[in-house]
Amino acid sequence: MNKHSVLTPASTSHSIGFIGTIDPRVKIAATILLAITLVSFASWQPLVASIAITALIIASSSPDWRKTLRRILAMDGFILITLVLLPFTFPGDVMFTLWGFDASWQGLYRAIMIALKANAVMCGIIAFLGNLSSTELGRGMTGLYLPTKLTTLMMFTVRYIDVLHHEYLRLRQSMRARAFRLKTNRHSWKMTGYLVGMLLVRAHERSERILWAMKCRGFHGHYHFAHLPRPTRRDAAFVLAILFFLAALITLEVLCPPLI
């Protein structure tokens, strides 16, 4: 199994540091607990504080900032349409009118909150799981007794998303060799649709070849991982730090009621 980082399948620039020595089970549980806590907040102050603290944790591991910011921006781009449309679909006090549609202050506030929550959760995932290899991720999920099918699905996703990325790069290189240039016209959108369709076809063919190859090697539906050692004092200290961090965020939430 490929032992690349979960968030950087092809390469990783994270140094080990303190977070890298923590038990994978503890880091996965801490990330889930942090995400659940963050999405339950109604004020922006604890979300901003969480982003700032997790950004410092990321910085302490000497990451590749270009790739890290690219991943965060990719996530923001995925929810951008929702954020733009939310002020026009959420009822409330009218902020302005565009083409007959009223934009509300309450909708704008909800859009900002969604963006802050998404970025706070993403920063937490990068901070705690950014230097976790795919094998350690599977071992940690198995150690937490998560469903076997979920663990297997996650392992395949982490392992082969990089394979699909390289397949996409080969198709793009082939299109460039035929003098294709992406523009805002009908031909470009048509060729982009062909690119997506061909990528799906090749992904399906590749998945069938991988399935038969794994069956020939005795794969029967789930991975086998070595048992993790017992948690250490370092893990206990990390748990206490996470609990203190969450308590501080919850306190900040109580002290700073939502604006709207």
C-alpha cells in the first residue's frame, strides 16, 4: 500500500513534529470531535479563532503553502455558488435588489458562517491529518472500530485519487498536443465535456483491471492492518490539549452571541 500522505498522495512536505508522533486513532477522533463542534457554532468568533490556531499548527509542520492554499481554495470554489445564491434565497432584511431578487443581510450572514465553518473544518483536517499516511489512516479507523466498508472505501479513495489525477494530466497533455486551448466558447465547453466523459470511462476500465488484479492476489473485501500500540503519555497530553482547545472555543461561543 502506498504510504503517501492522506492529503498529498504524490508527495508530502510535512515534517514529523509533535502532531506526527500522535496515535492515528487519537488524531482521527480529535478531528471528528473538532468538526462536530465547529459546525454547531452560531458565532463567527470561535470559528476565526479555530482557523488561526489550526493555521499555526499547520505552519509548525513546515508545509508546502502553495499546495495547502490550493486545496483550501478548491474547497471554497466547490461551495462558491451556494454562498453567492444564499443571500437571495434566505428571507430577511433587504440589503439590495438585483434583477428583481432581494438579497438579505441574514442570508449574507449565513453564507459567511458556512464559509467560515468549511474553512475551519478544512484547516483542522490539514492540521491533524495532513501528515498521516494512507496506511496509518486505515489503521486508525480500524482501531476506532469504524465500519469495515467505510475504511475500505476511504483507503481506495485516498490511494487512487492520485491515479485519476495522473490520468487527467495525460488526457490534458494529449489535448494540448492537438493544439487545444481552453477558451470561453462552445467548442471549449464541448471538448471539456469529452474530457470528463473520457476520464470517467478510463477510470471505470482502470477500476476493473485493479479489481481483477487484487482478486488474483487474494483480496476479499477488506484490508488487514497491524495492531497499533497502546496510547502513550504523549497521546494523553494531546487529548487534554484538544479538550482544552474545544472548551475555550465553546466558552468563546457562549460569550459572543451571534450577530443575527
